[in-house]
Amino acid sequence: MNQEILVAILATAVTAGTPILYAALGEILAERAGVLNLGVEGMMLAGAVSGFIFATKTSSPWTGLLIAMLAGGLLAAIHAFLTVTLKANQVVSGLALTMFGTGLSGYIGKSYVGMPLPVPFHKVSVPVLSDIPFIGPVLFNHDPMVYLSYILVPVLWFFIFRTRSGLHLRAVGENPAAADSMGINVFLTRYIYVIIGGMLAGMGGAYLSLHYVPSWMENITAGRGWIAVALVIFATWNPVNALWGSYFFGGIDALGFRLQTMNVTISPHFLKMLPYLFTVVVLVLVTKRNMLNRIGSPRALGLPYDREER
Amino acid sequence: MQETYLVELKNITKRFPGVTANDKVNFNVRKGEIHVLLGENGSGKSTLMSILSGLYRPDEGEIIVRGIKMVFRSPRNAISAGIGMVHQHFKLIDSFSVAENVILGDDRTAPVLNIKDVENNLAQLSARYGLDINPSSMVWQLSVGEKQRVEIVKMLYRGSQVLILDEPTAVLTPQEADKLFRNLREMAGTGRGIVVITHKLNEVMEIADRVTVLRRGKAVATLERGQFNRTDLAWLMVGQDVVLQNKKKSPPGQRKVLELKGVGCLNDLGRNCLQDVSFTVHQGEIFGIAGVAGNGQRELAEVIAGLRRATEGSIIVNGTDITGFSPRRVIDHGVALVPEDRLGTGLIPNMGAVDNLVLKDYRRREMSRGPFLNRRKAYEKVKQLVNRFEIKLSSLDAPVKLMSGGNLQRLLLAREITSNPKLLIAVYPVRGLDIKATEAVHNLLLEQRERGMAILLISEDLEEIFKLSDRIGVLCGGRITGIIPSEMTDIEEIGLLMMGGTGEMVL
């Protein structure tokens, strides 16, 4: 394989991984607070469709992105209300959210299917950095949302592991009773991070309809939300690992795409299946590793908190 | 003369549906004293302290802190008023370091953490009171005693002037408890007020400057040191005379009922949990297993009952090697288990007494009619048991989760004992029971012993172990560190063995 093709594959890995990365970062925040949100796919779809519609109407991809965040956040708020306030089962509520998001986005976006977006996010080369051989074209010849994710990853890492608020976030996910006894507002904390998580998922969805495709079609996410959920485990709830993981899955996606264009005689259906197959394989391997190294999910993940209960 | 207390509770009343947990209780704490709050389980001690620490709000009454009336809306308010609570079940985050646990929820912490500074402060603070802890250790690596010290330091760091400890010695070895008491005395010496909640009379005698006795939600007496003795306190606490001695009549038999040979097993995390455990229990003998909770007790019971796989060694019941048998076959070989977790493992919370009692009998011919249950027989049997074991039930079919701890345990024991086992494994059989219920359970166990049953008693309460056992085996770190006839040893020696010291092996 010559270098040109390699660069092309790696650059595609970054763009293909970016929507997964946003969604995974959001899910990391929610799960760090102890709330499992399986509605990622639904929130991404809601973000994708609303972002597309508003970007078309206002001719600004940035407005579209903002609306996508609101849409994702709104769906997440429903999940927070059901699971934090009403203490409903988080798995059921999340699954319902995905179904709701899928149906709703299909309904709203019906008349926009196949329309090209007049104003997608365009590639902007970063001066100087994009001139670095190899690294430049792989990492620094992308659209603004990719660059935004470069900043977001270290910021979130620092926030979660090095700040007081991050400590409180982790405490709420590990042992809400302990956090409560030290005066941390468990309910408020969970609401905040579930909603921020939904906003990030919405951004991930918007990336698909505003840059990656860029157009709207039904079920545009094609299971990327589920990959993001699995990726969170693979990333051991750490934003930096989520970055590598996203690009890894993006890379498999890109590779499948490449192989098709290179006339390799593998069924395209098989190639399309690859990322999902890898999700299963990676989960098996990683779960085993995590058990050995005592890296666990946040202890209170999936459990509603009730002060009166002992 | 009006005395200013560090904190004063006046006429506190707290009602829960169906019970008055606190009834016009007065309680106060002086500077520099250790004030023991004594009472049985269910007497309202924990409720009272939950009110003082801001978890509950009282229905009536006032909380006065250093002369100023206060209303606590949450633990946060209580903490900032200088009142800190060390809960019986520690409120610590296992995956955090000691320092991270201590600064949780503290507004003085900088937005960007500087853990090194915090660790230095903590090292100084803990050294001042002789509470040796390493601020950078992860909590899951700490022993129970160390975790407790972290809880205390947590409150001192927040500037608590009144420190409340809920049953602090329940999880400690006697030596650790002594150390804790010395630490508490030191803290009281700096002008803080210490409240210790307990139901153990010997602790009152050992450390109390003052004692307040609660009985059925009422404060029945507050006495200064010198005004009280064991007998008075026991009487105040229970409200009637207690017979504190049971007598074993016959000596244990010679026939081996249970024999463990070099048994080992893994815990839930897949680590070695029991190693080379060997002992025998004879007919008509109570064999007590002493040890600090979490040293393999639960796993030991599960391995014998067939609920956990033995990775090495063999388990022999009445001459049959039952290693690797399924729980049902273990039951069929005459082993009964009264597990630690009554409502989880022992009984099914949402089913009634009848259904729970036939859980082990449904396969027997007399309980069934073809493939169906013979419910009439089941009711008859249950009615008999309810009478014989003095179980109080609102109805035979009401979910058992609504029963009190003492009744639950009687129900469970009734089921296990009437299955006529050769070996009964009782894990923490009186945990959470009041004095009367405890006596009832103990008498039941002793009765079965007289009838020739072999009993393996696992308990963290040394008094209970000494009172009931013929021989005592000590479990520490998954190994048996000593087996001694109970009349040939004392609490000190067992305590040493519980910490891993080696004792004389008298077999």
C-alpha cells in the first residue's frame, strides 16, 4: 500500500470516527454520573435531523449544530426525568428513547430525504500544522467539528480527573449515598451530566448530516450510537481512550469502504458488518481485561438513588 | 444554673408510619466528654442521631448548637454546624484515594484539585490525633479499621466539634477497638464532644463519661460515670430482667458430622479467598467461627452448602464426600444453611410465610399431590411451626419482607431446623436482633445442640461465640489461624488470632 492511500484511509478514519467520538464522550459523562443512557442512537438521530433542517433553513451549519445540541439535550432530559426523578429502569427508558428518536426523526425528516445540504461544514486546513508531512493531511485537513473534538477530549479528561466538579461527578456515579452524605446534590448532578451527554450525542448526529454525508436520510446513524455505547466500556470511561477507540472503529469503516473501491472480492455486506463485528470482539476482550485490572464501571451505574432506602 | 452544651436536643419527637421512633427525647453533649447512647436495636438510637446529623427532620423539638437554635435541612447543614457522623456502614468511595474521599463536597477545595496539598494537610491532621492513615492510599485497599479512621478524619477535616459514631466497634477486632477508644479519648481531650452509639454494655463501662439509655423511643435515664453499673444498665435497656447465661448440659459427641480437609475457594472477584481450611464438627457440638467480617466467612458457609465451588480439598458430611455436589444434593445429605442475608438468600421477600416454608419441602411426597402442591398440608405444617417457634405473623400469606428481623429469623430457623439436618450452618444468626429475639435464637440453637445436631456458628460477635461454642476456630485472611476449646481461651487470645497471630493449635 503506498503512502497516499494510507493517508487517505487514516484521514477518513478520523472523520468516520468523529460522530462516534462525540456520542461516546457524552455517554461517558452520563455514565460517570451513574446513569446508563441507551438512547444515544435516538439522540443522535434527533440531532442529525434537526441540525439538517435548521442548517438548511438558516443557511448556517453552526445554527444547525446548536439546534442539534438542544434536540439531543431535550431527549436526554426526558431520560433524566424518567430515571432520576421517577427512578424508572434505565435500560428500558434508554431503549424507548432510541425507538422514539428513530421514529420521530424519520417523521420530521420525511420531506428532506435526499436533499443535499447547501451549507455543510467545509474543510479548513490548519495553517502550518497541515503542512507537516503525513500527520498534517491526516489530522489537520478537516472541518471545524473535528478540531472542536480535538479540544474537547483533553478538556473533558482534565475536567473529570483533575477538578473538584469532576471529582463530585465521579463520586455520584460511584456511590451516591456517600456523595449525598457529604452534601453533594446527587439529583442535580445526574440531570446536568445526562443532559450534557445528550447534547454531545446530538452533535455526533449533526456531524453526519452536516458534514460526513452531508444530507439527511432515515436512520443515518446506522448503529453508530450503539457502537458509541460499547466504546465507552472499551474506553474505560476515559475520554482519551474514547478518542483512540473512535478512530479505530472509524478506520475499520474507512477500510471497508476502501476495499470496495479497490475491487476486492469480498461481499460489501460483509465489509459493512465489520465495525459491529469488531464491537462484539472488542467487548469480549476488554471486559476480561477490565475484570483483571479492577477497572470497573462506575459502581452505581444503572441504579436509581433513593435517600430513604437502606 | 444554665450550662451551655456543644449541642442539645430538646423534646425531640419523630414518628414513622406506625411507630414513634423518638418520643420527647432530651439529649446533650458537653465539651470534652464521651457520651454513650445505649439502647437495643429498634430503640431509636439511630433515628435520634440521624436527626442530629441532618438526615431526618424531627416532627417536634429543637436542636440547639452552642446555645443557638438550628434547623438542619440536609447533612450539609449539620456538617457546617460542626456535627459529623461516622456511619456504621461507611460512606466511602472505594475507587477514590483517602484524600479524594475527604475533600468530597467541601467548598474550600480549589476548583482545580491540588491533591498533594490536601494529602499534606491530612497527614498532619491524622498525626495529631494518632489516627494513622496514608492519605494517598486507595480506599478499597484499606482494612475496616483504617476505613473507619478515614471516616473520622473526614469529619475532623470538616471541623466537626461533635463526632457521632454509630456502633463503631461492630466491625473491629478487640485490639482495634481499644485503639479506637484511645483515639476517641484523645479527641475528647481537645474539647470535642464524642457520641458513641452502642448496645454493648462492656463498652459503656469502658469509655462512657455519661450514658443515656433509650428504650422504645424514650430516654429512660441519663447517668454520670460512677452512677451506673452493668446490671442497672441492662435492666434500664431491656426493661426487665435478663438471664445472661445459658447452660450447656451434655458434652458434645464423638461422631464427626462435618469434616473439611484443606478446602480452598475463590471469592466473587476470582481471587483466592479460602486456603487450606481444615476442621471437624462433631455431633452435638457448636463450632464457632470467629473473625473480622470479610475474612472468608460467607464463602466458607457457601462452599459447604454447595453454593460455591471448592477449588481444592474435600468436604465430608457423615462420611460422604460432598465436594462439588449441587446445593440440592447437599441439602439431601443433611446440611441446612441459615445465611447471613436473611431476606436475600434465606427467604423470598415478596412471598408469604407458607410459600417460604415449603421452599425446601415441596418435593416431598407429603407436601405434594402429584405434580401439584398440597396447600392444605402446607398450611397445617406452617400453623404448627408458627406455634412451636412463636413466630408472630399478621397473616400466613402476607409478604415476609414486612416481618421484623427477629420473626424473620425464627421463620428461617423453623424451616431449616424442621428439615432435620445433621449439620446446621448459621451465619450471623442474631445480627440486627434485639436482646429478647437474640435469646430466643440462642436457645433454639442450644436446644438443637442438645438433640445432637452439629452446628457451625459463624459470627463476628465474640460474646456470642463464647456463649454458645464448644470450640472456636478463628478465620483470618481465608485461613484458620487457630482452633481452641472455648473454655481454654479468652477474648484477648481470639482477638490476636483474628489479626493473624498464631495460637497454640489444640485439636
